[in-house]
Amino acid sequence: MEPFPSDQILLPRNMIENSMFEEEPDVVDLAKEPCLQPLEPDELEYEPRSSRLLVRGLGEHEMDDDEEDYESSAKLLGMSFMNRSSGLRNNMSVYRQNPNGSCSVPSTKTMVVCTVVLVIAVSLIMAVYLLPKCNFTKEGCHKKNHTMELIYPLATNGKLFPWAKIRLPPDVVPLHYDLVLQPNLTTLKFAGSVKIVVNIVQVTWKIVLHSSGLNITKATITSSGGRQAKPVEFLEYPLHDQIAVMAPEALLEGQNYTVNIEYSANLSDTYYGFYKISYKDENSKQRWFAATQFEPLAARSAFPCFDEPAFKATFLIKIKRDEKLSTLSNMPKKATTPVTNGIVQDEFFVSLKMSTYLVAFVVADLKNISRETNGSLVSVYAIPQHLNQVGYALNTAVKLLEFYQKYFLINYPLEKLDLVAIPDFQSGAMENWGLITFRETALLFDSNTSSARDKKLITAVIAHELAHQWFGNLVTMEWWNDLWLNEGFATFMEYFAMEEIFPELHSDEDFLNLIFKAMMKDSLNSSHPVSSAVQSSEQIEEMFDALSYIKGASLLLMLKHYLTKDVFQAGIEMYLHNHNYGSAQSDDLWDSMNEITNGTLDVKKLMKTWILHKGFPLVTVARKGKIISVQQEKFLYCVEPENWTSDASYLWHIPLTYITSSCNFTHCTNAYLLDQKSAVIELPEEVEWIKFNVDMNGYYIVHYAEDWKTLIDLLKKNHTALSPKDRANLINNIFNLAGLLEKKGEQQLAARVMHRIEHLLGDKIDQQRWTDDGTLSERELRSTLLAFACTHGMRNCRSTATGMFEKWMKSNGTMSLPSDVMKAIFTAGAKSSDGWEFLLKMYFSSVSEAEKSKMIEALASTEDVRKLIWLMQNSLEGEVIRTQELSHIIATVSQSLPGHLLAWDFVKENWEKLTRKFHLGSYTIQNIISCSTSQFATKAHLLEVKSFFESKSEESSQLRCVKEAIDTIQLNIQWMERNLAKLQELL
């Protein structure tokens, strides 16, 4: 999935310690529960994030060390633990209060009696809690060692639910699904039925699977040789989105059974599951569109299923629809048959073996263009009024599909590949196998209104999603802790493929910029390892971040350069062949690489130091003659040591690269593996200078103990001595500098910073022409410079842009504007009230998504507070401005002086609505939190942000993106305290 740019829990210790002072909860005697089967040892686990009953025999020593206590035990158990208040009050009489307020010491007799009573009580408690319960039954204990008996949660009907873990049991695996759906775009509901063929791995009486928000009306089970379906009881446990089909007899190991479930539900009004979309057709008539977004955990809200990535199966999908609409799914359409008047059923061919999150279907009025390549039909679909904007996407998709097939030496396995533009879509795109869904701005290219950067975005997103057809679809990560295997690889291949096929787009420069941003995130205490243990839905959602995508891709880039491109490519081919149509873990990738290196390098040993630890190293270089001393340490980004929770002594195995003055071309790159705290490199001769981390291909930063001045002097004499990639981060710093100052009330200082920037860039700004001429790099530079200049009132940018806007307004929007400078023109025009209102009117009537994106950013750049509030509120409601734009709007509003406080206030006031629409931990929520708080640089704002999230649910306050926001504000404060006086003096 392309994010749009922008478990088991420990029994709470306090429950164990305080149980003596609380009412004894009801104890369930599992031996007397006829509906439950004996537990296997691997089922013995406590999951307190729900209502449940206590069972004797649970000891603290039997819990996992890495689990967390999220909520109080009383709340989690869903029952009343009342202190024996009256008893405690009575017992307090042994302590007599003296007139002066102090307590007298109890008598010796009283103390002896209390001690005896306490010993007896403790002994009884230990006997009850530590001895197996069967000791107290006439049957006695079975030979099988059940050291503890599980706490089962309660199902919705009050019965015991036979599974307590978040992850599904391994004793049943799905083989095939027959899914029939009938969405109604008038009532906005859908009915469904699913037949799931399952195989029994271990004898059981239950089949536990996922279901969320579905109204199940019937459930039956049929054995492989049986002809008659038997009704079964099913239990529901909504907290884990699970249902349990309780078999009338034991399900035998090795046998197949078919579970048949009938159900109904509403089409979702969020961006998850099977959801509804409203849009206006070419006649401005409201139409409805139904589409799916199942990654990571939403297939269960469209049909009951084993909704974990490792549970791969085949799917046969049938959809009943209005004959005026069309349907798409993962596979080609097999047949269409009439059902009733005006209703037909589309049946699709049986899919390949795949994960549930990759299942997809769309019901809408769509048009398409197609082209065949290497036996597969590639098609791009859009609503009818956008059909003239799909040509570039089709050409790009065909080129990329052909490239990947040659590079991986594995053909795309399906007969068709559909790319569909969805009118309202949360992320950039989703890689559903054979049916990739896109936000319209990430797929549609309008030659009149799409800029050079728009073309680059569309190319990148298509490249990313097509790479997923192999990395993610053909081979899938086993669990979400290794999401980087999907997203890191797709991101790496995205930029690699673009460099190979579209070199004129200079995508490597964009990738470098993303790496800098990822390293900034990774340097915070709130960072996490690329491969991190996750269980809850919020934790899984939060894995979709810059570290899984960009850091994951950066580590692969580093490995490619260290192994050489041919060895790396062979390792990828081996990995895909070894695990096709299956699931994999990180170690499987390294094992495949080791098969190619054949003992010359332990790739697993090297790469484990990078994916299992957060952060990155700082390498310090000292040069004395021919001797180069290198030393690694944990890079800390201006945080106080006491706030850092990581192991500062951690060692990475760093593939160092360097060039020297004797030969500074790429083919002269030298390599050295630093797998110790420090080392010495001896050069063949003395050199004038040395530069480590060539082209920033390694995921580390370098400090030169003595050579900074040497390198600076080198660049003054000949800036081309080092590559553009090695110079890029210097420019990035000065642009970020100006942003903290206005929000702290340092407007005069901010103005002086802008004056310095104008002095540096003024001539370059004056050289720009208000056209679309030049190479793509020149066009991108022009777009960036003029947008920046107009925003900050530099040179005559605003007057020129305002003049062009007024001419466009007088033509009633019919005059053509250069696409590369369109955003600058719209932003200048929106500064006036009349211009803003006209731009909003044109936004409603525009059919170009690229143009509308530039308009919405310009509208959000106004300094009129009332207009900003209106814009955010209406985007949240989604009626006149699509909710998909809200994150972009908040990000833009947050950049201005009047808007940065406004955006934060909006987030606070609408937090519950935001998290209902976008889900806790989602990429959109991450962006909203980051954008609305990243400009804060005062202790008052720090306290406010902390207090707000602490007042919300524990799931909200524990979000990693909340911790990251707090880290960022603290860093901003520290930067201001350390550098503000120096900056005032400098300027």
C-alpha cells in the first residue's frame, strides 16, 4: 500500500498484588463446562483486554516478558472488584487513635492473632492459586501437565468464548472461499454468503475465524464426505473481531470441512472494508460507488475469514449487481447470468493462492482503456468523465510490468491487471492482486493541468504498486511485524525501476530527500525497529510509516551496493522462487541472500543489526596521513541522555564506503565493513581529503573530526568534486530554519532569516519564467522556487502571480495556466476574499484532479481564520469537499502563522470524529498529529499536547505518533534555547 504524501497482555501486576483486598470473582470450573474442550498447552494464555472470568492456577511467572499492561484489571475483567470497605473499616479498630492524632501500637495479643490469621489466609490462597484445580476433584489430575487453566473471555451471548488470543489458533487452516455478495447502492447495504473449505491440522471442536460488524444469520458445517449441512452454534467475541463455529462433533485431523455462513451488513462510511463513495457525474447528479480497502485488518468486515496474512487460500467471487453498473475483482470475469429483473450476477475465475487483505472488488459505473503485454491484459479504469486522463497511466504500467518480469525472472502470474481510479480514497493506492486501486490524483494525468511533479508522483505510485505484485502478493510477510518485507521492498523497487526506465524523472533525488526525513524520524526516542513485534490493531496500523517504507528501502539500497547489483538481484530471485505463493519472515530473505554469497558473507548476521534495532549509527572519521580511524556510536538527535531508552553501546555492522582525492569517481568507491566499535583503515597513499558514505547509499551519518574545513574549502573551489546527493542536505537545513521562529513570536527574526534566503536565492528566482518550458528538473525547480517566493513575498512574485490570477478569473477560468506554476498563481489569488471565493467555485466545477489538488492547497493557504475553519470542517463532513483531502488541508493550514494554532484546536475538538473515520494509528492519523503539532516550540504547547492525549483513551495516548510529536516539540524547544541567541547575533 502506498501511503499518501503526506496480543497477548500480561496479567496486571496490581491485580496479583491487590487480589487479597478485593471481592473474590466468580471462578469457572472448566471441568464442569460441557461445551468446552480441554485446552492444549499452547492455548494457555491470558488476554485481559476484555470481559472474562478467572480460572484458578494462573501464576505471574507463566507470562511473557514482552507483553504490556494497558488497562486496570478491574476494567479489563469487566466485573466489579469491590474493596471490602466495611470489613476494612471494622478491622481498623485495632489501631486506636490518640487524641493528638497519632495511632497507638496494637497490643501483643492482637498482633499474634493477626499474624496467625494472615499466615492461614496466605496458605489458603497459595493452595487455591498454585495447585492444579484437579487436586480438589474426585477425578484427580490427568497425566498431561496443565500447570494453569486458561481464562476464557465471554461471548456476546454470555457463554464462554473458546479462544483468548488475538492471533487465530493454528489448528484449522483455510483452503478455499466461495464468496457471494449483493451490494445495494440504493439502500447502501449488502448481503453475503461464504463457503470456506478448511483443513484440520489438529483435532478440535471449534473453528475460530474473523468477523467484524457482520450480522450473521446462519452457520452450517459439512464434512468432506458428507452431503448434509449440519447447523452449528456460533459465538461472537467483538473485542478481537472473532467468531467461533462450535462443531457438533470432533473435527478430525487431516480432514476437510466446509463452513457456510450467511450474513448482511451496511456498506462502510469509513475508508475501510467494503465502503461507499458518493460522487457527481458529468451531469452533476449524485452517484454511488462501492469499493474495498482490506489492508491490514478489514477483509473481516466484508466476509467472515481467516484474516491474517499467512492464511493464504484461493477465492471464487460472485457479485450480484444492477445491470447498469459494472464489477471488477482480482480475477477476470468468467460469466454474467441474470438473477431477477434488472439484477445480474458476475462470476470471476478462481484466484491464485493469496492473503485475505489482497481480495478486492469494485461496483460502479466505470470506463476503461486496455493494452495486452506478455499474455496479460492491462487496463486503466475511471469514472466516465475522467477517461481522457488515463492514457499516461496505461503506458507507464505496461513499461513497468515488462521491466519487473525481466528483473525478477518471474512472469506476472495473472491474465489481467486492472488499475482503478477511486473518487474517494484514503491512501495513495492499494496493491490488491490483479485489481490495484488508486486515489485519482495518483493515477490520472491531465496534459493541461498536471505538472512535472504530478507526473513523477503518478509514475512512482504505479511503480510501487506493481512491485507489490511480487513483493507482498506472490510472497507475503508472515505477520505484520515484517511489514517492511512488503513495503520496504516495494519502495526500493519503485525508485530503482524509475531510475532504469524513466531516468529523466531523476527519482533518486526524491528518494534521497525521503531518506533524510526517515532518518529524522528514526533519530527520535519514539522510533522503532524496522521489524517490531505487534499485536493490536493500533500497533499494526502504526507499522505503515516512514521506517517500514523508507528505512526498509534504504537498508536494501545499502545492501545492494555492498553485495554488488548482480549478487543482490540473484538473491532477490532466489527469495521469490523459494517462497512464491507462500509467506516469509526477514530471516528467509537473508537465507536466500546467503545461498548466493555461499559463505563469503553472512548477510543474516549483518542485516539483523539493522532491522532489529531502532536508530542508526554516527561514524566519526579521523585522518592522520595514510591512517584513517573510524568509530561508531548511536546517533542522538539533541535529546537529553536521561530521556533516551536505547542501548547506546549497540553495534551495527556498517558497510562503509568512501572516495578520496586520488580518485573521486563512482567506480573508485572503496568499501570496509565496520563490525566493531572502532577500527583503522590504512590507505595506499596519503590523500588531501576523504569522503565517506558515497552518494548517501549507506544508512548512517558521518562526522569528520578534523576534515570539515578541508571539505568545505574543496566545495568552495569546486562544488562538483562531490555529487549533488552529498550536497543536498545543506539546502534542506536553511529552509527548515525559518519555520520555528514565527510560531514562537520571533516574527522580526523570521523576517531577517527570509531576507538572508532572498539574498541567496533572489537571482535564481528572478531567472524563472512563468511557463512550462525546460527539462523536468528545471520545471520542478521553477515550481518550487516560485511557490516559495510567492508564499513569503519575495521579489515581485506575488504581483506577477496575482496579475495572472486576475486574468484567469476574468476569463471565468477558461484561460490556460502553466501547470508548473499553477499552485503559485492560485495561492497568490486566494489571498483576497474575492479570489478565494472564485477559486472555491472553480474547485467544485473542475474535472481535473491535479488542478483540484492545487486549488485546495491554495484555499488552505489563506490567512482568513473563518475560511480555514470552514475548509477543515467541511472536509471532515465530506459533503462538499472530500474527506480524503483533510490531512492535506490540515498540513497546509499548520504552516501559516494564523493557522498553526487553529489546526491544533480543530484536531482537539474533533478527535473522536477523526479516529472514527480514519482509525487509530492509521497513516492519516499519524500525519494529522504530526502536522498539527510539529511547529510548536514552547513548554506551554508541550504541556498542552501531553495533557490532551493523556486525557484520551490509553490506546490514543500510547500511539507511537503521539510520542513522536512530543519528542519533536521537545527538540524544537531545545533548538530554540541553544540557537536563538546565536541566530539573532548572526543576522
